[in-house]
Amino acid sequence: MKTIRVMTAVVLLATVMFGQNNFEQTTLFQKGAVLGGYGGPAISIGKLNGEYAVFTGGSGAFVLNHRFIIGGAGYGLVNRIDISPEGIPGDSSRYLNMGYGGLELGYIIAPSQLVHIQVSSLFGVGGLGTHNNVDIWDEDYDEDDFDVYHDVFFVLQPTVSLELNVAKFCRLNVGATYRYALGFDYKGLKTGDLDGLELKMALNFGLF
């Protein structure tokens, strides 16, 4: 009986040692990992505070093993969104200034395929302000005409898109993105007014 116990213990010990010697752990950063990167412009179109809005900007990122995206992105509102209270004369209207950016993380599914899927999320901060009907390049404007980035907010913006391999160094990205803006209190705007679904397009250049 004692002999059986000893033999069992020896077999178990050998099994553990053999398993450890042949165990190869798969990790994100391992020998042979491929590192690339890209950057490029982007544009998104959707609704903001009940009006159509256009944001332009861009992103840049490292690409690990052709799939994992670690980078940053930033966007700014380029058209006029009137946030004046009802009844305000047109020459006294105030228009929204808005920009945001931050860390972007993502994953590329089946990157070797001609058309594939990319999912990502932007985690960042932004600024809010207003301007009136005077353009900044007009000689008659003064400090009261512009209230640039008076308040800050936090942003979470997930994106799902289709990506086309135009060339080895170029990809066209078209998809849908939804912006969540939190933590602001500015001139009658409330939580949800800056949220919105948008169509996003980007053209990226680099090593994928």
C-alpha cells in the first residue's frame, strides 16, 4: 500500500514538472510581436442639441500585432450651433464652441481581409464655450464676442466601423460613433444635449 502511494506521488510530481517545462504562455507583449502605427484626418456628421453638426479632427495610434490600437484622437466643432434661449434676436445669438480629445483604444478584427471591422473607444475631456455672430478674423470683434472653452466635460465615445485596405499603407474607415458628454453645466445646456449618434469617416496612413 505504501509502495502504491509512493508511485502515485512520483507520477503526479513528474506530470507537474513535465507540464511546466512544456507550458508556453501567450501574452500581449511577447517575442516576435509586430509594432506598427498610423495617423490621419477624420470627419463626423450628426446631430448636436437638435441641429446638424460637423466635427473635424484626426487620430494617431500604435498598432500591435496588426490588431490592438493604442493612441489618441481629437475633434472640434466647425459649423455654427445656436444655443441661444428662445426669443433672443438673431444679432444677439450665441453659437457653440466645442472641442475634445483623449486616449483611444481599439481592436481590428481580421485585418488581412479587404474589408474588415474595427471597434474602438475614446476616453477624454473637452471644452465648451460660445461666440456670437462675429467671426474671429473680423477687425471689430472684442473679448465679449468669444467665450472660448469656459466649461469642461468628460467624453466617452465608442465607434464601430468598416475598414477598407486601400493600399498597404492606407486604410479608409467608415462607421458609426456615439458621443457621451458628461459633467458640464453651461448656459442652459443639460446632460444629453451634447450626446449624439454620428457618421464618421477617416483616412489613415501608416504601417498596419
